[in-house]
Amino acid sequence: VIDIRKLYGQTGAFTFDPGFTSTASCESKLTYIDGDKGVLLHRGYPIDQLAEHSTFMEVAYLLLRGELPKRKELDQFTYTISRHTMLHEQLIQFYRGFRRDAHPMAIMCGVVGALSAFYHDSTDITDPDQRMIASHRLIAKMPTIAAMAYKYSVGQPFMYPDNSLGYSGNFLRMTFGVPAEPFEVNPVVEQAMRTIFILHADHEQNASTSTVRLAGSSGANPFACIAAGIACLWGPAHGGANEAALNMLREIGTPDRIPEYIARAKDKDDPFRLMGFGHRVYKNYDPRAKVMQKTAEAVLKEMGVNDPIFDVARELEQIALNDEYFIEKKLYPNVDFYSGVILSAIGFPTSMFTALFALARTVGWVAQWNEMISDPDQKIGRPRQLYTGPTQRDYVPVDRR
Ligand code: ACO
């Protein structure tokens, strides 16, 4: 607690906590993290159990509604989501307005923000039914939006959703299928996609989720709030880290070059950091990274990919885990360390990695947004600041400055 009166002659006292390292912005019942033990629970269920046994639709239901669904509830929810997978046809014009080399995240920010112009019947945030419809729409349309961003960038025709497929299978078909040919969903790849989506579904008050909550706290419509979350996620310190991690692994190239990069990561005069390492909350192994490593092995085997970057990743992990600098600073692999390896083996270009993260995190964003709006004590988010600018002074006309 800083007494700012002493510093700037103002009254009052407040906490000064840049980066919010020890300030809780809200109460939440969704996700629990014990960063020291490396524990992540959604509504009480451990992430590794959800990743192994559950489906993305089940996890979405769990986060949104609070409990795992019974069979009938799950079928109904899955059906409801599948009914919302189409995009308004007019939105195709919107895509065509972008340059072909536009980053998919730029397209997603724009298209998701624009959804409020198409779905007026789900923008009244005071109506819980409309809030739920908006949430379903966002979860359902995100794969279509992301796949269309990809199709646009490679100059292939857009693929309409096939609601007979599951959430992940449908997304894979919309991304890699072409209208002229049948598309067979590879079950190992589909399972990997599902795992990646589950692992990214929510992560309490990370930067993008906090952004969604802050935007939503003013009463902004849900589509605008999720667009704000996408914008925040784009940064390399957040959702962009898997792209950065893969680029780093490619740059390292062969295991013999690892020591050079480890030395750079430790050098305080070098801005280089080991991407995919370290986390604001986890000071232990990120439980998602363990699942990700297993998934990477399964996908590389299935695809017959013999990519040396997987060897680089495994060896880099081993060296870092036994290095004093990383031990002392409690830097462990995070979820992004292996996800790029998997996504690249499946065939996604690196520019799509963060878009996939946004797709999955939409579930957490809408669940957190709903939780906040349903709270009768919810207030507009309005942090204070520690003013360090000039004290009051008089205006000087331009010719006398
Ligand atoms: N490589 C080398 N050193 C590191 C790394 C790293 N990846 N991460 C942190 N450190 C060092 C810092 O230099 C700092 O050292 P110092 O105490 O000598 O100053 C110390 O560890 C603490 O780091 P901070 O930046 O203060 O930790 P913070 O909690 O603010 O940062 C972050 C967390 C941003 C994730 C950081 O670890 C990082 O930049 N990692 C690489 C990027 C990355 O993988 N991001 C993905 C995060 S997960 C997600 O968004 C899904």
C-alpha cells in the first residue's frame, strides 16, 4: 500500500500492482490454479482427467453451466451448438475486404467484432437467454470463422460446416477439406485437436480473459467483448507464444545448438527468452504441457513426421529442467512449448496457431463473461493509477513556449 499523499500531494491510499501480480480482480467459480503445485481444475475437475476422458463440448458445458452434463443434456447442448455453426452469408463480403496476406487474428478480430451487427437478437446483456444464445453462437461460429480465415489466405473456396461431424472434426474438414473431394477425418488428429481445444478452454484471469471481463463490465455486447479478448491474445507474451516457440525451435534446428540458446536466455543483456518457458502463475510444470507432450508424440507418429524439432524440444526441456538458472527462477515448459510442434505436424501454418487458441479460449471467455454479468454486484472495471506526471501548471500560448 502506497501513501500517494507523500509522493504527489493527493489524498487517499491504494495498492500499486503493475501487472496485477497479487491483485484479484474478481471472484470466480470456474477455474482454480495452484501455480506452485502445477494444478489446474475446471469447476473442480483436474485438467488431465478432462483432457483424457472428456470432449470439448462437455468441457464447454461444464464451464458455462457449472456441472458436467448428463447424457441428454450433452446431446441437447451439442445439437444447439451445431445449429449455430453457419455464418451470415453477408459476412463473406467482409472477408473479401481483407488482403489475402492478412493475419488470421486480424480477420478474427474484425469478423467477431462485426457479429453484433448481424445478431441483434443476442446483444441485450440484461436478458440471460440472450446471453446464452450469444455464448452458443460464439462457441459454434468460431471454428467457421477461423477456418474461413485460413481458406481465404490460401485462396481456396470456403467450406460450409458439416454438422454431422463433431466440433473438432468439422473444424478440420472446414480447414483442410475442399468441396470437390470427400474428406476423411483422421481420428488421431481429431483427438489431438480435441485435446488442444480442451487444454486451452479456460485459464482463470489471464490477460485476454481479464480484457473480456473489463470490456464486458461497461455493458458492451458479447461479440465486441470477445473481439477485445482476441486482440489481447494475439500478443507474443500470451497466445502468440506457441508460434514464437515453434519459430525458436526451428531456429535452433539441431540439438547441438541448444547450449548456445540456453546461454542467451540467461544473458541479461540479451532480450532473448526461451519461448514456451515460464509462466506468471505456474512456478512448477504446467499440467497442460505434460498432456501436450504426449499428444505431440502420438500425432508425429500417426503423421509419420520425423521432424528434428521434436528432438530439439525434448532435449531443450531436459537441459533447461536441470539448469540452475531455470530451477532457481522456476521456469518450466508451458502449454505453448509443444502445441506448435503438434499444430505444425497436422499442417497448420504458424499464423493459424493463435487463431486456434482463440477458438478454444472462446469457451472460457463467454463462461467468464456470463459469470461476471450474472453477478448482481458487478461494477465497471476501473483501475486507478499512480500519477507520475507534472504537477499543475499554467497554459502557455504557443508563441511564448
Ligand atoms: N526465458 C528466460 N528467462 C525467463 C523466461 C524465459 N522464457 N521467463 C522468465 N524469465 C526470467 C526473467 O528474465 C526474470 O528474470 P529476473 O528475475 O532476473 O529479472 C524472471 O525469469 C521472472 O520473469 P518475469 O518476466 O518477471 O515473469 P512474468 O511472470 O512476468 O512472465 C512470462 C511470465 C511472460 C510468461 C515469461 O515467462 C515469458 O516471457 N515467457 C516466454 C513467453 C511465453 O512462453 N509465453 C506463454 C505464456 S503461457 C500463455 O500465455 C498461454
